[in-house]
Amino acid sequence: MKNKKILIIFCMILALSLIVSCNEEKVLEETSTKNENDSINSNEKEESSENKDLTKEEKVINNGSIEPFNSGDAKVKDVVIGDILDKVNSKIGPANEIEDMNEEDFGDTIKINNYDFGKLEFSKGEDGKFYLYRIIIQNDNVIGPREIKVGDSVETVLSKFPNDNNDKKDGMRVLYGGDYESNGSGILYYDEDDNISLINYIHGQGGFGSYGMKLSIENNKVKDMDIMVQIN
């Protein structure tokens, strides 16, 4: 009888040991699972943070990606400053009217071709060929550089180029550049009534070989565009 009681007590102790062991394994398993989940959540948060930072960086890059006016902007209707007359005619057809003139002060022979959209001016080179050096757009049938067209607002134009938001001074406001160290500039001009009258963009130092675009402004809208390269 005594041996039977001892056996029963031994079995009870063994059962309790098994229960405790199972509980410990369950606790360890739950702890391990929790740690794994915490690790996964932490990694996801880090990835999310990295992606968020990358998006911010991309936005900064995009905001700073607007280039100043340059020689690549000097084209209209597949016609590029520097094209020869024959090439221009093959692209857009013959002019409605042609004017010939000589600039005696500089010894240049100029040919002005008039079209429905405006004018193209050519200068005679040393090889006898006429090269396009000036494009004038006078109506909204033709899209100019950076998709600007006659009738667009001043705000639309300014959004296409850098703008340092400088203060107005002496009847003009420098949009960017404007000093001798800059290879180009953008300047806004005002008339006597303090209305914007002209926007002028230049690529280069402003002398021979420099590219420019002047936009005449009337009632805060583009009246015409004048794109050219300085030939004298």
C-alpha cells in the first residue's frame, strides 16, 4: 500500500513537470514569434522611411531641374537656328513673302521670309548660303520653346525657367544670372506704368554667338516671341 502511494506521488510530480515544460516551451515560442514580428515591423518601417526619404530627394531634384534658357531652345516647327534656307524650305515650305536687305554697318546681307505665323530671318554666310539666325512668332498657331505660345500668361512663361524671386530694381527684376560670371540670364522689364513689358532670356555673355529670346508682354500675356543668335 505504501509503495502504491509512492508511485501515485511520483506520477503526479512527473505530470506536473511535463505541464511546466510545455508551458515554458509555449512561452519561448510566443516570445520568439513576437521578436520575429518586431524585427519584421522594424525592417518595414526602415524601408518605408527610406522610400519616403527617396521621394523627398526626388522632389528636390525635380524642383531644381529647370534649366536656364540655352541653345537647345532655339528652335520652332522643327526649324533650328543655324539651318540653311533650303533646309528650312524643305521643312515648312516656301515663304508667303521674301524681303532682301543689306545692313551696311555690318556688311551683312539679310533675307526675311514672312509666314502666317511670323518671320524667319537669314544671314548670308561666307560660303554664299543663307543661315537662319532669327525666328519671330506673332500668333498662337505655332508653339515656341518649352511649349510657350503667344497668348500665354507671364506666370506660365516664368514657370518654364529658373526664377530666384529677386526684388524689382530700376524698372527690372533679375530672374536669374545677370552678372559677368553667369553664362546667361533672365530679366523681367517694366514700363513707366509699372506693368511688365518684356521678358528677356540670354544664353552666353550677350555678344557674338549668344542666343536670346525676347517675349513682348501686353496685358500680362505674351504678344510675340523673338528667338535669335547674335551674328554681329
